[in-house]
Amino acid sequence: MNFTAVTPAALPSAPANFARRILLAVSGLTPQIVTETLYALAADEFAPFVPTEVHLITSADGARRAELSLLSDDLGWFHKLCADYHLPGVRFDRSCIHTMRDAHGQPMNDIRTPADNRAAADFITAQVRSITADAGCALHASIAGGRKTMGFYLGYALSLFGRPQDRLSHVLVSEPFESSYDFFYPTPYNRVLQTRDGQLADTAMAQVTLAEIPFVSLRHGLPTNLLAGVASFNDTVAAARAALAPAELMLDLKRQRILAGGRNIALPPAELALLAVFARETLAGNEPLSAPTKDVPDPLWAQRYLREYRRITGNLADIECTERALRDGMDGDYFSTRKSKLERRLKAALGPAFDAYRIHDGGVRPRRYGLTLKPDAVRFAADVAFTEEV
């Protein structure tokens, strides 16, 4: 059978229609997970998916076993599968086998300690983050191999970073082939092997199927810096939890920081002062405020803003400079500039979760501005211990 002859799914967002298609699997000492999953993906009658790349995350021992059984000249089961089923252009070589590293950067032979668990989680998370950063690819992740913790971390990482075109699955192999080290995929010809319990079985009779696992994507709630940068598994999970938690805002004017979405965010006095104005209005239960008019200085707005600014900074020269700028009042341009800079900082630190902390305009005219937080979700801190700066 030529798997590539099957027509891809019609939807443009279907995984098979992406130019770059990646199969990512985890394994320990059973590298046949790669060929079993690749076979099942390509043989799917309704939504065939032939990867352009295959990547494997494994241990040091697992990497050696994968190279010998899948890529060597003697065995080379990956190359045999591609030849048997006419799967052209699937890239899988030694550079695609990723050996997990421990906390000291050394190749990991197994996951046995809490430190190994953390290192494995960070390694797997980094691989998934890197792949999903490419909007032009579709990722299929298989959790069928390796330690249970490896499969868990891969599935969790896909939940954190996965997109609509990404998929998660577990491969199912029929008896008596499931526990055989000599089975790699159902062959299109007769091949007899001896199973672990001594039985003889023909690999042409084997059945390999995929059980797709639905997952909830939390990607939309992650801050931009976590999607694009480097963060540990624990930090990424904490950011996702914060995005899903009820919104609460704490302002620490003395330290020029806020606590929002579970993250400590440093803000310049100019932006923090504007946020403080609206935080006090929220605490007082006041109605939203009208913004200053463009090119028309508003003395009352300058008074509100400078009151907070003086509470924040003790730099007299800086205060004097700001007071001179607002001597006649605050106009619409000054207000809009401060508001835009504040929103950019919040969005970079919180991602889409920033919407709960932004200064909203009400959505209708005339525009009236305020926080949408409830009064009991806002407070000022005179002396709060902050541990992280964004």
C-alpha cells in the first residue's frame, strides 16, 4: 500500500496540509515506538499524516538503542518502513534523537531522582516550545514510550504550548506483538518472529492503531516572554495557573511594582502612577473617568496623577520635571501615551491575561475609563515581599 496516495484533509488547518509536519515521541528502551506511530499515522484511513520530520526524546541508553535499531545499516527499521510503504522525504537521523540532560548538563540514563524529574520536564518542555514556535508546522506528539513521567510531561507541555493543528496520541499494538522487542511495524509481506513468551507470529497480521488524546490548550493564557523565551516547566505551569486564576491586583508604590496575574511586574513611576489613579477610583467605588481632551490641559487630571507620582518617587528632580510638564494640566496626548506604555508592559508580562488589568474605555462613546476589577480584588501594599521582577 502507498500511504501517500491518500488525499489529505480538505480543511486548510488540517495537520496534513502543513508544509512542515513533525512527529515527536518519547521513548526509553523501546525505540519501535517511532516506527509503530509513524506507520499508524500514515495508515490512517480518514486523516493520514506523513511527517516531514521525526524527533525522539530519550535517555542516553535509549539513544544508542534507537540508533542501532532504527538507523543502522544492519537493522535500520526506520529506513525499511519508509521503503516498504513508500514514505518519501521523512527526515530522521542521529541529529533528530535528543538525549535528555540532567541538572549538570550530562546525558541522563534514567529518571530516578526529583532533580532528574525536573530536568526531564524542562528538557521536554523546551523541545515542545521550540517546535510550536513555528507557526508553519503541525506537531503530532506520541506519549506511548519511555517512563510514565516522560509521557506525562510531553502531554502537559503540549497542553501548555499546543495549537489547533497539533495532536496528541498513544499507539496501540495488538497481541502478541505489543511486548516484542523484535516487532517494529506490520510488514506488507510475511515475516515470522518469536515473541517474548516463545510464540511464533507473523508481523503481516499485526494491527497498530492510534488512540488520539484530546487536550485543552492553555497557550492563549501564557505571557509572550514565556512563549518566545526560555522558562522552566514549573515557571510555565505557574504562569498558566495565574492566567486561569481570578484576577487580583496589588500595587506596591514604594518598590514600584505590582502583583498581577500571579506575577511581580516592575513598572516605571510614570505608568505606575496612572494605574494607581484608577486603582484608587476602583477602591472608592467611583464611576469610570472621562479622559483629558486632546490638546486641552485638564488641571484636575494633573492633580490626580501628580498625587500618585509623588507617592511613588522620592527623586525631587524627576518630580520637578513631571510637574513642569503638567503645569497647566494633563491633556489627552499625555494620557494616551502613559496608558499605551502601561498596556504594552502588562501585555508583555501577562500575555492575554493582561486584559483583566488594563484600563478599559467602556467600549461605547463617550469613552469613560476605569478598571473592570472588583474593589475587593484591588489593594495597595505598604510593605510586601516581592521575589521576581519582570
